[in-house]
Amino acid sequence: MSMGKDAEERIDLNDDGRIILFKRPEYKKPNWYARIKVRGSTGYKIVSTKTTDLRKAGRYAEEIAEDLYYKVKQGGSVNAPSFAKVYKEWKKNALTTSATRQGKSWENTCERIEAYALDYFGNKRIDSFRSGDFVEYFAWRENNYKRTKPSPNTLKRERTCLLPVFNFAYQKNLIRELPEIPTIKAEAKRRPTFSPKEWARITRKMRDWVKQGETVGSWRDRFVAQQYFLILANTGLRVGEARELTWGHIRRVDTNDEKFIVAEVKGKTGIREVIFQQQAETYVDRLWDLRKEELGQEPDDLEFVFCKKDGSAIQSFKKSFKSLIAFSGVAEKRNGMSRTIYSLRHFYATMRLSNNVSPWLLAKNMGTSVEMLDKHYGQTINSELADQITKTL
């Protein structure tokens, strides 16, 4: 151990600059502090040795330095920030400079992280995460929730939300490698839809539901919602795809035998063209005529198909959907699962498969895979195509 010029205040413990012991002169009986650098890592760490004894301080500093060395060797860093700090930086970057792969905002991802994971992992160093930490977190989440017990699908989405934060930490060199976040097997429940009889009742009651809107000042809202529900049930469009649909995305195709509408949409699998069922042309025309009358001219190509009177996109039809289901007298749940607007997409898929449409062609039109169709509508595929499967040569 060698002494520097100001031996009482600053000591280079091994004459290599790796561990510097020093005192803070502003205290009457100051403890020794250690400034520690680790080979292979940038920056340094300052810790209190919690003693005024130089020899004890030296031994303590050596132990800390050894621990830091092994941490760095295993992929950590000397001064790694907490999960909360990294998340805050990632959120600022994501909300201002980037978008999800679907071109949407990261707000939903932030809401999910801030609901539980941020509090749970907040003070944990970003370089200290191991696979077991996530196993413990998801086990904790199964018994800690604000409203309803999280399903495997909910936990799967939470896992997906954590991934970009750790990718960000990796890109910023805050961690040497990405931690392994165990995958969560999602539930394989059949998605709730409507029987043909139920759907016939809903479409029959729709007219009275819209007319009732005249007395409560919501005729326009209900009229647009009516066309929206009918179009989704005849196209299989996702909610987000329909929300972003503009008049410029729609074109009409005439063949020798029939006319039909094709719409270009951007969904989970990228940009694709969706072919509407023939009857959907009527519902599209109703919306076109409504806007033409409101504007006194034809709507612009950039205007949203499902829009408010001021031309802005309608963000949600959830309340209208609940109102219509209640008005129609159709059960809100089926097989213990609540029906939602996505039930219209499931109704479309079920009806197409029931009419012997090729699963491959249907998957292309819906922007999904044959495997997903089989997973959620396998019973329909098997029963309706049984005669084809069992054909004899």
C-alpha cells in the first residue's frame, strides 16, 4: 500500500488507480470512501466503507471491487441504472420518436407496464435481471390484481410489453445481453361469436335501435354504428383496421359476373387487400351518402370512413355495441366469455368456413394464418368439411 502526497485524504490502494480511498473533509470524523474502477467497464463506483480505520477500509474496498469484477464479467456494469430509470428514458424516446411495428402509439404498452411491472421492478438494477425474476413476477401477478384475476393471455401481453424496454437497454449498452423472459402459454379458448339465429335477431332489431336514436339525440351515432357493425361482420376487419380506413383505401371492382368492394388496410401482418361480401356495398354506400349530404359535396379520399360529423375518426364503438346487444335481447356472454366487437370478426370467420370457403383464402383475406383459424375455429372446419375429407376416390 503506497501513500500519495496528501496521504490522509487520498490513497491509491494498489498504485494502479483501481481503488482510491479518500475522506470527505467536511465531516468531523469522516469515514473512508472508496472510488472503484473495474477493468472492462466504463465509469466508476463510489461507496462508503463505513469505517475510519484505514486497514478495514482497504479490505472492504477490495471485497467490493471483487464483487463488481464478477458482476461485469457476467454481463453487468459498475453503475447500471434501475429499471424505473431505464423505463422512463425508453418511454420518452418511444412516445416522441418511434411507433410500434403496426405504426401505432406506445401508450397502451406504457399503461400495461405502469399498472404493475414498474412498481414491482422499479428499483431493481437493469443489469441484474435473470430468468427467475420474471418467473417470480408472473407468479406474483396471478394473485395480485386490481379488478380481475389476470388470464394467461393478459400475462402474455404484459411479457410482450417488457421486451422493448430491455431491447432499449441493450442498444444503449446498459446490459451485455438480453435477459431470458420465459414465454407464457396463452389460453386456447374458442372465441365468442353469434349463432346465425342470434345474428338474424340483431340485424332485425338494428333498424328499431337506430330509429330510437331519434328520440334520444343519437340517431347519427347509431346509424354510423349500424353500418360499422354490418361491415365488420361482412369483412372480418379488425377494430384498428376499420378505424384507420379512409375513402381513398376503398375501390370497386366489376367483373363479368359480379361487383364487389376491395379495401387496402394495414394490419398485424402488414398491408393487405380485403374483399368485402357483396351485401357490404350497401352499407358502404349508406355512409358515403350520409357524408355527401353533410358536406354538400363528396368526401375527400383522406377522410375516415367511420367518422364524426367534424370528420375526425370515431375511436370506439364499444358503448354502441353494448347498447345494441342489450336492445336486441341477445345474451352478452357465450360460454362464459363476453361478446365484444371482435365477435363480429369471429362471426365472419365462422360463416365463411361454414360455407366451405378455403381456410387458406380466408386466412389471406383476414390477415391471419391457417394455424390460427384451426386453433380458434377448428371445430367449424372439421365439421363443415367432413364430407370433403372423407370422400372416396
